[in-house]
Amino acid sequence: MCRLRAFGIAIFGTFLASTAGADSIKPGDVITPERASAVWNLVSPGNFVLVRQGMRLRIAETTRIDWPPPYKTATEKYSGQVILNEKGELEHYVAGLPFSLIDPNDPQVATKVMWNLSFGPELADTIQVSNLELTGSRPGGGWLFGGLIFDSTASLTLYNAIGRTEVDPIPSDPGFASRGLRSMFLVEFQNQAFDQKGMLMRLRYTDPKMADDAWVAGGRVQAVMLSDSTRGNIDADSYFGFAAKIEDFNYRLLGIAPMLASVHAENSPAKSCQFDYSQHPCPENWEIRTLYVIEATAKPRSWHKRLGNAGVSIPQRILYIDSEGWFVTASDQYDRTGALWKTLVTFTGYRDRSMPEAQVAIYPFKRLFQTAMIDEDIDDPMRFTSILYLPGTEAAEHEGWYIDTGAVTHSLVSAAAAKLINKIGGAPGDY
């Protein structure tokens, strides 16, 4: 415990010292396109494009983030035994943050940061979110000249079989863990305009060599396709900022820097920006944070050759990861030519409820949760943009995120997975 406290004090002390150089802004400032130059070195290159286009930032004081007490206890109990082998694979992990001490000079520092992201406090044991809204748009009006392209409502369910700290069974679900299952992720959505239903189910395994099992509404898909993207769409590996299997990428630390991020978002639901064709949520609170800047490059995989191409459509991502809360604040994504293609922004809340009027989903301590995520194509004048609101504004949603409430159980997850697999076909492991 003393070691963890010392680490927290050290990283926050370094953070406070490093923010002294960010003298071009101060709390209370609102960054408009006219003032974009004040933050050019405090946001990612892709996010800077969004600021110049009209995404307004409201500068706020920097405040601390604390982990849920059970997660902190698990970190203190188990982190000392975790190791990273020569292949960058995690060994002896049980629960909590894998690596409580990060040495910037460690040759494996980038991979350790990514494992901390993968098992960070935001993802919890179980998550259920209803009334998500996903919109796709372009500037202007009308189909040919822009405007709203699609509008979908969705629900999200996440069940982690290992690393559990709050909901029994703890610290792992033996029924799933014994089969090598790490997690199940399910998104179901309905396109409002065309009355079409869709879904994505993803099963992840602890075996580094075992690819994710994935199904979409049309049937079984190869896991590598979840990294693929088209214009105006969020790829499945970008959910929560970065959702790919950690072992499928190589990582490199580019730096540790004081940068702006939306970490204490004020609005839930997030408000669409009125200054740029509602292309972005804004204005919202942004504050200076200490971020790890990590380059993630997709490893060549055998199934890429069977697809008849050079690999995934986003082979390289630059991830900006909060060093205190261990979540992605932004991501710049590069295409196969090495050109900056897309940029991603996450808006994160930190309080004891995700919705101000919540009566049920109220927690005894503050939690992290996303309020919105932007994915925009910035290399194209058409500026295709997807925004995921968690939740949205159209439905009468009053609770928001259900985190570790016990509503998502082993039996519920098993029944849902079996139903979907039987309906659309394909047994796990079949490609």
C-alpha cells in the first residue's frame, strides 16, 4: 500500500510540475477555432483538426481520479506477482491493475501501459448501458451535401470472467475461466431510418494465440475484420478507445506528456455542438492530464493472407492514455500508406452516478464512464463523422450506466451467447 501511495504521489507531483509549461491556457478559457493555436501542442494532431473545425473546449481545473476501493485493494494484493514475459504476454495476473509501478526506462514500458489499459478500473466486472445513440453525419444538409446519414439506438453489455473485484464470483468466474474465456462483449443496435437490426458479439480468450470469436448479424466473422473500418464508421477495435486484443499489436512509448483531455465531463447525456453542424459534443470540460503516448502497430497475422490484403485497414494507432485512470482519451489512426486517416476522442465522466437524475444506478464511490466518443475521417473533405452517445438524448433514460450491479450474471451471459450462436451459426474456434 505504501508503494502504491508513493507511486501516486510521485506521478502527480511530476504532473503538477510539467503542467507549468501549459501557460497558453487557464481554467475558465473557452477554446474556439480562433484560439486553436493555443492548444496545438496540448491535443493530438487529429484532435487539433477537430478544434479548428469547431469543437470547443472549456478549460477546467485538473483534479485527481481515485480507483474504486475494491479495485485498489486487489491491486495492492496481486500486482506484485504479475510479470511480463519476453513475448509481452501477461503472466500470473489475478485482479486489479497489473503494473502499479511504471518505469519509463523499462524496455517493456509501452506493453505494460497497454496491459494496465486493458485491465483498468473503467471496464469493471460487468457493464450494461441502454439507449446508446450512434449518429453518422457530414457537414451541410441533405444526403449529397452532408447532414445526418444514419441514426441508431443500441445497448451494450460487457462481462469480464477474470480480474473481478466487486461482483461474485471473485476474482474470476470459474465456469468461464476454466474454458479460457476472458470476456464477452455484446452490442445490439437498430437503425432508426431503415428499421434494421444489427449486433456484434465478441468472445475473448486468455490464450495469447487464440483469436477472438466474433459474430455480427450476418454470421461468423474473422477477428481481424474487427480492426477494419470504412468511412463514417467506428471499427470494433476502437470501442472504449481501444478494444483490440493486446497481443495482436506491437507497442512503443513515444512520450509522457501534459496534454488536454475530457476527463471530468459535465454533461450526461453529452450535448451536440451547435457551432459545427452538431459534428462534435461541445462545449465540454477539458483539463491538463499526464498522458502516455503509445504507438500501436498491428502484428502480421496468418489470417491476413487469407483475406488477400496487406492486413487491417488501420495498421497503426497513436493512443493517448491517462496515467491515473488508465483509459484512452484520444487516438489518431493511420491507414496502410502511413497517412493520418481518422481521429478519435473520448469524453469521460467521473462521479457517483452517470446520470444526474439516477435513482438506481448510484454508487458508494465515484466511477469512470464514457459519455460520448467521436470518430472522424479527417483526410477527406466530406468529413464523415460518427458520434456514440452513452446514453443518448432521444430516449427517456434516467439511469445510464449499470456498473457492477450484479444485473449481468453468468447464466444471463451464457444464455445470450448460446442463443446468438445458435441463431446465426458457427461454433467457437471454427474459421
